[in-house]
Amino acid sequence: MEPTMTNNQKEQDLSQYPYLDKGLEGIVAFSSRKSFIDGAKGELIYAGYNIEVLAENATFEEVCFLLWNERLPNKAELDDLQAKMTAERDIPETVYAYINSTDKKAEPMSVLRTATSMLADSDPDATENSAEANLRKAIRLTAKMPTIIAAFDRVRKGDEIIRPSKKGSTAFNFLYMLNGEEPGPKAERVMDLLLVTHAEHGMNASTFATRAIASTLADIHSAISGAIGSLKGPLHGGANTAVMNMLKGLDKDTDIVAFIKGKLERKEKIMGFGHRVYKTFDPRATLLRVMAKDLAKEVEMEYLYEWSETILKVMKDEKNIDPNVDFFSATVYYSMGIMPDQYTCIFAMARISGWTAHYIEQMENNRLIRPRQLYLGDKNLPWKKVEDR
Ligand code: CMC
């Protein structure tokens, strides 16, 4: 139950802290050069480049360089980053041992959170917090995360872990480790596009968590482990899994219009819709919508796309709410044969680039993040012995 304030407390405390903003909606807590969102126009920019331009032209590795350095790499710089990321793909034996030994029914995001935290133990820069060391750790974390995700997926299915390839892009290698065979160019391109579109997104909850942890001068592994925990929630990255769980609950006889209207009447949230910042179509949803249509057709699951379009129309008509990134990405992942509870892990595998960029930026001009709270409780109560309570 929400605590209530007496008028006395209200006056007293509001005069001390005049501004309370639940959800921090109207608060600008940081300046950043990493990304810009215009929620009214549906515009997303990573360090100067519109998401549509990046989606059409950039690889995930180029986006990583862009977010870390705030400019695009030249050929030599891109080759160098790719070589470093390829060399850093493998994970320590202790982490493989953990993945092999943990409960096969564990949530993949929980395994990812624990394994990512474990990477700190053997990182050669673990206790070094210079900008150079943090960039090296950012590269290592970004390179190793796909290995953790793919390894646990194989272990829980009873398959042998496939060690990372020494060639190919992050997208190529991830699909190779996940499926045990090299992906074709189209599958690689789709995965790359998913990584590019999920890489960075302003002051979302997990990036805020990253910066809040960074602001205590805790190490980057602590910040990223916290960010993974924050992303896991269904109001944030966990929404893509929730979208597919909803779609999987439907069948060809379901009256989708009635289904959605019923949920809305019961005041239930429709996952994959709405956004704190966008008040129009999320530009990433526009990009993924095209991909979802194409892929669902290719694997003869057009019905998934058709149901999605029906849901989209009902949400527009009934609530005037548009989809966010997680709505169509669910169909894209499903069409690629990826298990629904892996979707949020893939989101994390992309967003690690943005999180680490924000960690490094926070360290450049740090101030401890420490907001205040409005106290609603009693004060100065007399102590009662336990036997008298
Ligand atoms: N389904 C039904 N109604 C909704 C939805 C939804 N998905 N989203 C917002 N609304 C309604 C909400 O009920 C409220 O209506 P009313 O004013 O009549 O009470 C109004 O819109 C404002 O909603 P809110 O929850 O106050 O908005 P918020 O800015 O706090 O929430 C949100 C943003 C993303 C948490 C919310 O839209 C939501 O819960 N969406 C579903 C979860 C989801 O898809 N999350 C992924 C977000 S994008 C990817 C990411 O960054 O992780």
C-alpha cells in the first residue's frame, strides 16, 4: 500500500525538497555525447548519425567504435578493433565451468548477469580504472558476452559448447556458436542489424543504472552486472520475451481484437507498446517491422506478423499508443529460431556497447549520483519493549 502523508509532513518535507518526480521523467541528470532522442519526431541519433543511416550502412563493430570514440573508424582502426574483439572472444575456464554446472532451468539473463560479473575475476585490468583500461575492458566485455549467451543456450539443450570462431563478425560468430553451423549472409546481416538497432538509447533504466554504479567509482564489471539486472525487467529489455510469450498464447481461432481489448479493459499493459520518451513510432520499430515481415514469410510464419499488425491497429485505435523496439524484434528473433528467453540476452549483447560508452563518459567528469527521497513515515516514536508491542 502507498504510504500517505499527513499535511504536516507534506509541508515540512516539500519545503526541504521542493521537487518530487516519480520516475524521474522530467529530470536531466547527465549530459552525454553518445545519443540523442527526439520523442515527438521519432528520431534516434548515435553520436551524430541517425539510426536509419547506421542500420543501412554500419556494422555492429563500427557502432561500437562510434559509441566509444564518438567518430567513425577508418579502415585500419576498424580492422584493429575487429582483431581485438576476435582475440577476446573466449571466456575463462572458470566461467565455462559455471555455465556447465548451473541449473539448466536457470533464466538466461540470470546466467548472463552472474557470468559477466565473474569475468572481473580474471580481467588483467580489473583494478585499473583509467580511460585506456576501461576501453580495453569494454572491448573484452563486448567480445565475451555472446560466448556466454551461446554457451548457456547449448548447455541447457544438452549440446556441446562451441568455442568462438577466430573469424567473422560478432553477429556471424554468435550465430555460429549458438547453432553449431556458420550462418549464411542473410542471417548474419539480420543479427548485425539487431545489434546495431539495440546498441544505445539515451538515459534508459539500465544505462542510468550503469552511470549510478559508475558514479561510486565502482569498476566497470560491477556497473555492467547491475545494468544487466536492470535490463531484465519486463518494463525494459524483458519486454521482447513477454511479447513472444503473448504471441505464442494466441492461435488461429483467437479473436485478437477482443483479446487485446480485454487486456486493456483489465488495465493490463500490452508488452512492446508505449515508451517514456517516444510519443510516436519508435524508429527502431519501423526498421524491425520490415524485417519481421520478411523473415516471418521466409519461415512460413506469416501469421505472427499478421497478428502483430492487428495488435498494432487495435493499440492505435484504442489507446493511440505505438510499438517500441521490443514488439517486432520478438517476431524477428522467433523467425530466426531463437528461444524467447534469449531475446533479452541479445539485447544486452548489443547494449553493452552503449553501457560501456556511458561508463567511460561518466568517469570523465564524475559526480556521485545521490538523489533525495521524500520521507513519508513517522518521526520521534517512543521505543516499546518487544514484549509490549
Ligand atoms: N499497454 C497498455 N497501456 C499502456 C501501455 C501499454 N504497453 N503503455 C502505456 N500505457 C498507458 C498507461 O496505461 C497509461 O494510461 P492511463 O493514463 O490511461 O493510465 C498511459 O499509457 C501512460 O503510461 P505509463 O505507464 O505512465 O507510461 P510510462 O512512461 O511510465 O511507461 C513503459 C513507459 C515503457 C513502461 C510503458 O509504456 C509500458 O509498460 N510498456 C510495456 C512494456 C514495454 O514494452 N517495455 C519496453 C520499453 S522500450 C524498450 C526498452 O527501452 O527497454
